[in-house]
Amino acid sequence: MTNQNNQLLKLLGVGFGIAVTVGGTIGTGILRKLRTYSSTNR
């Protein structure tokens, strides 16, 4: 692989890692809110 391809793979790896982190944080917040909502409305 050339140097340009290596840089692209590194950039995509960082972007994907950030996307997974942000998505996990948002998902956890949504699930936490739903759990709180469902336990108070029984």
C-alpha cells in the first residue's frame, strides 16, 4: 500500500471510532431515559 492509502485508512479508523463512541453514548442515554420512563409509569 502507498503512503496515501495508509493515511486514508488511519483517518477512516479514527472517524469510525469516534462515530461508535458518539453512537454508544447517545444510545445509552436513550435507553436510560426509557428505563426511567417505564418504571415511573406502571
